[in-house]
Amino acid sequence: NFAGRVPVSGRARAQFAARGYDPRALYSGRGPEPKYDRQAIVQRMADGETVRASSRSMGARFTVIQRMIYDTRKRMGLRTNNQLVAHFLRNGWID
């Protein structure tokens, strides 16, 4: 049951299932472990660090981190990085 969550297209479910993952893992946290921690990245943004500086200090490519932030914002229905940081702060996911 995905009530109240961002809908996922049938095509996305099929691609996810083709890779051997449970389609429900898109929302349940049971999917593959991300290489970089979203909370750590958003915490760095809240501390005033730029995405480029965060990616350098984490040893990651800028585009990977930028895409991760974009995907997170899109799934949560947020438009800007500031809204993302505010959302994480309000929910107590970061300090």
C-alpha cells in the first residue's frame, strides 16, 4: 500500500524488478544500500557547505551527489535545496 506517497510508474517498477529488487523497496528502505548517506549530505548543506564542497570532501563525483539531492527532492515533492533542508530539520532527521 503506497497511500499518500509519490506514485511510481509501472515502467519504473518493471525496471526495478528486472534488477532483482522488490518494487516496494522504493519506499520501504529495503532496497540496495546507497553509497552515500543522504542525511549526511543534507546535514552538510544545513551547515552551509555547498554541494560541490561536500562532494569533494566525501570523495564523490559532484554529479552523483547533485543527482541524489535532486532525486530526494523530487520524491518528497520539494522544489529547492532550502526546502529540502527545512523538511529534514522539521522531521528531526538532521540537527
